[in-house]
Amino acid sequence: MTPRSGRRRDRAATRTALLDAARRRFARQGFDSTGVREIAADVGVDPALVFRYFGSKKQLYAEAIHMEIPTGLAADRHRPVAHLADQLLRDVVFADQSEYGGEHPLLAMLRSANRDEIRDQLRTHLCEDYLDAVADRIPTPDAALRAELVGALLLGLGVMRSVIETPALTEAPFEHTRVLTARMIIALTS
């Protein structure tokens, strides 16, 4: 299929543009409030291309919000939890996530957590990709609980900073925030 102008469509570029538009829409509006037509319109293509490239809105969502664990997060099994939390604070809470509408994809997933399949995906992603690496480093019988408390702290920081945009946390420099956060993490994991 060729566009009316006679130029061939660049499949990879169109697919990438659809993913970028979907990331922004899902981050701002969540799954239920985002329509395939809106995403296609953002790119200037027929909505049928979304289904051709991704199969369904659910598959587009899954691919659009997929994220990798920050590089090297769990590579060193002896790395202290405070160091892991510091990297997550930098990579999740303070990082420029412009491709996701300015927020980390985890926060975008929270907007859609009322859907069972998305909540399950979020739980699996948080527990298996982040919190298990934290729990493995806590030498207490309640390591899983402590790891989830660390996760709640970091996720709460992300929500406060980029969703609610509380003034002190939004304006706070990373270095100052990391020192205060490390104190809480050490208290939780000792």
C-alpha cells in the first residue's frame, strides 16, 4: 500500500511513530481513555495500521509501556540496597522520560491499574524485575516486606514528583533528595 503522494510508507518509521504516540497518550490518559483513532491521528495514519502493526490495542499498550530494568541494576549481587535504590531514584523518579510523556512507564501503568490484566502486569513487573533484586539483599526473615516498602517509597516519590507535582519534591535537586532517601532506605533494610 502506498500513500496518496506516491511515496512508499516506511513501515519501521510508522511503527515507531505509533509507539511514541501511544506512549504519550497512555501516560497522560491511561488505557481506557486512550483510543486507537487518537493515536493514529497523532501520527497522521489510518487506525487500521495500529491493528496491522500491533494486532490490538492491548498489544500496543504492552509494547508501548514495556521498559527495561535500568542497566546493571541487579548485576552485582553484593551491591547494597541503598545503592540500588539510589539508581532507581535517578533512573525512575528523576530521569527524563520524555518519550513517555515525561513520566516513567510505571507511572503510566498506574493510571490503568483498574484493569485486572494491567494490574497483574504491573505487579509482575515490579516484583520480578525490581523488588526481588532488593529482597535478595536484605538479610532478614521479612525481606520481601521490606523490599516492598522500599518499592512503595520509590513509587510514592515518583507519583508525588511527576503526577501530583508537589512543589518541594518537584523542585528538590537530585543530590539532596538522594541523601534523604538513602537514610530511609537504610532504616528499612537494616
